[in-house]
Amino acid sequence: MQELKTKINDLSEDIEAYIEAYYELKVLKISEKASLMATQSIIASVQLTLLIFVMIFASMGLAWWIGVALNNVIAGFFIVAGIYTLLLIILIGFKKAFVPMLRNAIIKKMFEEL
């Protein structure tokens, strides 16, 4: 009878150690995924900032170039603004197609195995 109690105690200790190790593993995996997401967010923010600067200077250059070609710099800036307005209208029109695609890509990335 004493031997059975010893085995049960050993088994309960092993189960307790297993549960504790499993919990620690989950905490480590969550920490790794959170740090990966934070790093990717920082990199994406820097890339977006640089893209914005590139777009601003490219737009200004294009507007100036069109304006010089038309002998009216102001018209060049309005033409470029019109192009961006057209792109915005297209984006708003296709929002129902873009949102699910973007949402699915984000969810897929979140549940991607490390």
C-alpha cells in the first residue's frame, strides 16, 4: 500500500512539473510572438515614414515638371492633386475588396508558426 502511495505522489509531482513546464513554454511562445510583432511594427513604421517622404518629393518633382511643361507650375500641382484624388476615389470604391484581403493577411501572419 505504501508503494502505491509513493507512486501516486511521484506521478502527481510529474504532472505538476509537466503543467508548469507547459505553462512556461506558452509564456515563452507568447513573448516571442509579441516581440516579433513589435519588431515588425517598428520596421513597418520606419518604412512607411520613408515611403511618405519619397512620395512627397516625387509628387513635388512631378508637379513641378508638369507645371514647367505647361508653363504653369500651379496647374502642375493641381494635376498631381487630381491624380491623387482619383486614386483615393478608386481606393474607396474597392474598399470592400481590400479590407477582407488585408484582414486575412494579418490574421494569417498572426497565427503563423514561429
